[in-house]
Amino acid sequence: YDKKLIRSVRFDFPVIGVGNLTTGGTGKSPHIEYLISLLQYTYKVATLSRGYGRTSHGFFIASNHSTAAHIGDEPRQFKTKFPDTVVSVCEDRVLAVPRILHNHPQTDVVLLDDAFQHRSIRLGLSILLTEYSNLFTRDDLMPAGWLREPKSSYHRADIIIVTKCPQSISEIERRRVIDEIKPYRYQKVYFSAIQYAPMYSFYDTGFKVELNKNVDVLLVCGIAKYEELKSFLESKASHVYVRDYRDHHRFDFYDLDAIRETFANIESDKKVIVTTEKDAARLEENRHWFLQNKIEIFVQPITVSFLNDDEEKFNADILNFVEVTKQKISN
């Protein structure tokens, strides 16, 4: 692509890509959800993901009844939380974008999930995520490190977000991180932090719940990195035990039996299972099994917030990009 041997397709339409240089764990899903929340009241939003881990192939637009097995866990999570958003999956993104617009011509903006390495589409706005505790500048290419492509590839980003920052990050530390990244003149760097929204019951999303120091927790998760979530739960509960699986893991009956056995072996009279929204999308197929075994499950939503005045600036950048691009199309 850099040598122009293969050309990227550019759409005369607002297309925003969110991705990273590493194999995962930078917080793509909550940042996609942030963008949906920002845009959905002004524009008709569509998301496009590969649908990693799904059993289907080809292009699909999710319905409210689509399962994680059919469309992937993250698209299922998006559709559950934002039912009015067009959520689509396809391996071929060049093929998928026109089909989204054909099926939903009122669409104003398309968000591409995990799109930094998918260069068949030339993004209108490219957002690169890098984790505060593991900046891409300190990493190496696989297998020595976690980078999927060379560090120098960051030049393709328009916006760089340093994710999972401490809430109390100082201006001096911000400056140090920016100096380490060495952004180009056309790039903007923003800082975001993870926030934990109120938990809700796996069986009733409208029923909010809280942990306390009298409760033991079994954290069941198949995500790239769970350590920060475990630390948060430890601040709320008595003890936290973990059954972790690989990212996007599909739970089978062997896994369910192992979870039940681990849960039964926790000696506390007051105990619950806690999982992430991404894992809940996959566990949803086994809802009746958990009900039959009388196992209480809480779901912990993860959101993002921008630090200092970055939220106002970032929001303005996104809204301005969409509006300017749409004006160019209308002219």
C-alpha cells in the first residue's frame, strides 16, 4: 500500500476507523461505544466489524435477535446497547460499506472497528489507540512483543488516544508521553481513562446491583487483559477469584461445568459471578443453564472518559469531521 502497488478505496462519505498497533487490550470497544453515544442523537450511525470468532461468513446486518455466535461478541454488545444503530459484520470492508449504504441509505457515518491494519479502505479519519502502561513506542513486533506492524506505522493516524490512563495524570506526565510518541504536526494526542459504570444483573439489564465487602466474586472473562478489572473488583468485594479464557473464547459445556465447580468451591455464603459485557454477549446463549443452576451473575460495564479538557476538543474534532465531510458531499 505504501508503494502504491495496491490502492486503497476512499469513500466520499464520513468513515472513521478505530484501531491499534498491538494485538488487543487498548479499549477499542468502549471507544467505539463512546463515538456511537456522541454521534447517535445527531446522525444515523453504522458500525462495521470483522466479527471475530463468529461461526458465519460474509456480510450481515445484525438484528436484535442476532447471537454472538452469528455476528461476534463485540457487534452483539454494540447491538444490545444501541439497538437503533446499524451494526454490521464482514471480512471484506470494501464490499461491506456500499452494502450498508444500500440497505440503510439514511446512514450518515460509518465506524470501522479494529481498522488500523485494514488498509483496503482509506479512512476519512483514523484513530489509533495506545495503552498508557504499554505505549507502542516501548513495544516490539511479534513474537518478541505485541505489535502487529512496525512502530513507524503510527504516522497513518489522525488522532492518537492514550488509553487507560490514571485519572490523576499530571500535565508534566502528559507532556512526557507526548514527547515519547513524537506526534506529527497533523496529529492530535488525547488521553482517556477507564470508568466502571454500575453493574447490572445478567438476567435483567435494568436491575442495577452493587458489591460489598461481605461478598466473594468469581470473575469469569475472556478478554485480552483482565488485571485492571480484577483490581477494581478487589476494592469492592471481599475476595476475587478468576477463571480467565483467551480473548473471544466461546464457552462450551465443559467450561460451564468448570465454572460451576469453581463457584461451588468458594466457601462464602455470599458469592456471585462477575463478567464483562463482551463475555456476557457470549454467555447469553447459556442463560437458561445459569438460571437452572441458580447462579447469580453480575455484568460490569466498562466505559471511557477523556481527561481534563480533552473531551470537549475530541468531541469537536469528531463532529467537525462528520459535518465538513457531509457538506463536501452535498456541494
